[in-house]
Amino acid sequence: MVEEREHRVLYRREVIIVSSTYLITGAGSGFGKEVALRLAEQGSEVIAGVEIIAQVGALRAEASARGVDLRIEKLDVTDEGDRRKAWGWDVDVLLNNAGIAEGGSAVDIPAENLRRQFEVNVFGPVLLTQGIAKNMIAKGGGKIIFMSSVAGLTADLFTGAYSRSKHAVEAIADALDQELAEHGAQIATINPGPFLTGFNDTMFETWKSWIDDPAARSVDYAKLAFPHEQFDPEEVYQVTLDVLAGKDTAYRHVLPASTVDDIRAQTESQWDRLLNDGRRPETAQAAYDLQPATRVSTHTD
């Protein structure tokens, strides 16, 4: 009986690899949109989930202009009706890409904004994944990929809310990988660092819509910008496509790959961390010094 079950699971995994239906959330912009379009260009069956109905027409027009067949559905991961609708789709590979970023100090961000950060980045994707994962269990296999972040492994000032949500995503993915292994389903995470898609810069503008007392804020946010130079996103597109297609079988993907050693050193340094010495951190100064959408310097000495 064990041999028969293992054969059935392996057979179904083969089917998934050969002819997969991909669901990509947050496909109305950024990484999700470009990955959905490129995957469809390769001839794959792709369901592109977008947050609001207005994005359906815009993405449909872009897909038409690029000559690709892309199924576009309104899928707000925080909407129970949208999630239930998605559970009825025959999805083999799920890319949980939908996400937002709330910038600001932990002592300033209003409660409603904090809740929204977790609703979109954590609760919505988890609840969507529940139904789709159960379908995968019934089929004997599938793949679930979380678009996490380097912020899920480290944390910067003024991006703490976003980091908290991505740390939660990392814990969810880790546990789910262990829970679904015997059912033939695989889990992977993609951890982009600072890439120039507009996402990071708009994170540092969310304060403009806060419902609070500006005079009580600990920082003048008009003086701040995203505190890192940013990379071209091409590497994220390529790696994500390889993970989706099963060409890349690693669990975690820190990007750019050239930063892996630095990120590992940052996480390991926490074991020897001391109390702060009262001075402004270098990253904080960078937030004052850098301009929005600053590209990584490419000059050489």
C-alpha cells in the first residue's frame, strides 16, 4: 500500500510539472504583473489575480499588447468572497505575491494602518492558501511559493511594520513546508532585497494618508526616503520563473544573489548584539541623505 501511494503521488507531481495552472496574486503591478505576463508568454496557463476591478481592464490591455493569453480575475486576498471563488479554481502552483508596505516608525503608525499591513500580507494570503492547499492535498501534490522579502530575515528602521509581516510569512512558509511534505506539496520562498519597482519608495509616502496628529509624530517623514540604493528587478523575474517552473528546487532565494553573504552575516550578528549606544544608525542617516528611486551605483574605480 505504501508503494502504491508513493507511485500515485509521484505520478501526480509529473502531471503538475508537465501541465500546470498557475495562480499569481497581486498581479496588477510590480513583480506579480511581470511574472504573470512572462509566464503566459511561455505558453503556460496563468490566472492573474488583481486587487481591484479597474486593474482587470488595464492588465488585459497590456496582455493583449504583448500578444499573450492571460486569464485575469479580481482577487483581493482580504475579501472572503474572492478567496472562496479562487478555491474553486484548479490551481497547481500558487504564488502568494500580493502585498503592501507601510513605512514609518513603530511608535507612529496608526492602528488601522498596522492592521491593514497584516491583513494584506499575512491573514489574506494564509486564508487563501488554506483552501488551495486542501485541494492540493486531495490531488496529491502542488507547489506554494511565498513572495517574502529580505525584510523577513532582517529589519530596518522605518520599515518595521512591513518586516514584522514578512517575518510572519517566513514562519508560515516554514511550518507549511513541514506540514504538507507528506501530501506531495512543496513550499518555497523568494526574498527580494531593495529592487526598483516603485514599491519601496511609495512605502515612504504612506504617512501622507495617516489619520493622526502630525505634531505628535516622532519623525518628520517629509525628510525621509527609502534608505537603500535599489537594483534592477530583472533577477527577481528570472528566479521566480525558474522556481515556478520547477527548474530551481531551493527552498529560499535571497536576491540579489550577490547579497546572500551579507544577509547571512546580518542574521548571525544578532547573537552578539549589544544595547544601542544612543547614536543614529547608518541606515537612518541614509534615509535622510538618499533621494527616492536611487539606483545601485554601477561605477567602478
